[in-house]
Amino acid sequence: MFKKIKQNRMYENILNQVLEAIFRGDLKPKDKLPSENELTQIFGVSRVTVREALRALEQYGIIEVRQGILGGAYIKEMDLDNVVRQIGNALRMTNVTFQHLADARASLEEIILSKSIPSKMDDEDFMRLEKTIATAKSHFKQNRNRERLLANFEFHTAIAEMTENPIIILMHKLIVDLSIYFFENVEPSVPMIQKTFEDHDRILELLKQGEFREASRVCSRHIQEVSARIIEKSKQQSLLKRFA
């Protein structure tokens, strides 16, 4: 998995090889790295260099160093929330618009539904989607608007997580987290809410029937239509506030 390294900036070479091993899938979250002594032999460097590399890996959040009987350097699981926060803060400084987010989410979910999850879905996945729909409808009846909104988004999050692809899940979570602000600041009409329930029911039914391409088209259209209504509603509310 690893190979001996050249003399200049040796600890960076170790760091890069560990990252490459993670990207190849040779190292996975919770895997333990060889001991310091073993790493010095594997890489052909001093213990000082190995420790420098381990410190760098720990600072970057790639490994965690544990003490005690089961001590050592372990590959950390990716903290999606932390990654999303960092990327999201950077994107907020750019000219990203709500329409950009809607277009990206519609395209991503269309690909997910038509290509990424057809062979992976099972009864448990269908039950998860059914639960999000039922939860959202329950919150609507109780006038719990934020909870209803989050449950509706959970329907789409569940779809992304069924891919079991951390990059797709990260991209989707980033888009959703940036989009929620716009939804929370717009008061939807009852017909808008009911249309979302109808679309989610339709998407789920198509998935159960194995009509993944049609489900992807319905989902993409649903996201675009909802986003267009949110933008229009936002403009109307802005005008009302201006002349109030």
C-alpha cells in the first residue's frame, strides 16, 4: 500500500500517500494505521518524520490519535456537517443564487433517481420515504411549518443517502443547507404545500413500480416548480414589506 519516499519534505510525502490510500479505498474510516515503528520501516524515514506526518494528518482532521491499550492513529469518519459549513460559508461569499441551487439540486436528484439507486432500493428504503411523507403531513395538520419543511427535505435527503456515495451525499447536503434559508423566509400557500405532498407521493409510487426514469423526471420538475413558486412568493412578500 505504501512505498519508500525521497528525502525532501518527507512528511508531506507520507501525508499524500495516506490520502491516496484513502481515495483508493485501501484505508477506510476506523482503520488503524501501522505503529510509528512500522511506519518508519515502511517509509524508510526517522520517527521524527513519521510523527510530523501524523501531526499534520491529525490537524487536517484525517486521523485521530488514541491513547491506551487500543491506542494508535485511526482514520476518522468524514464529518459532513463540518465540511458543509466550511464550503457553505465560502459559497455565501460568491454570487450563488437560489435559482443556481435549485438547478443543481434538480439535476443531481434526476441523475440519482435514474442512474445511481435503481439497483440499491429495497423495502426498507421505501418505508423510509413513506415515513418522511407521513411525518410532513402530520406536521402540516398541526401547523408546525418548520418541522413540515424539514420533513419534506428529509424525503430528498433520503434519496441522496441511498446512493451510499459520500461525494453525492455531501453535494446534496450542501445544496439543501444553503436552500433551506430561502424556504424558511417564505410563507407557502396551502395549495403549494399540498402540491408537494402530491409530488412526493407520485415519486414514491413510481419508485415502487420500478419506473426510475419517470420518477427522476417528476422529481426534477417538482424541484423546479417549487423553486419558481418560492421565488415568486419571495418577490410578493418583499413588495408587501416595502409598501407596508
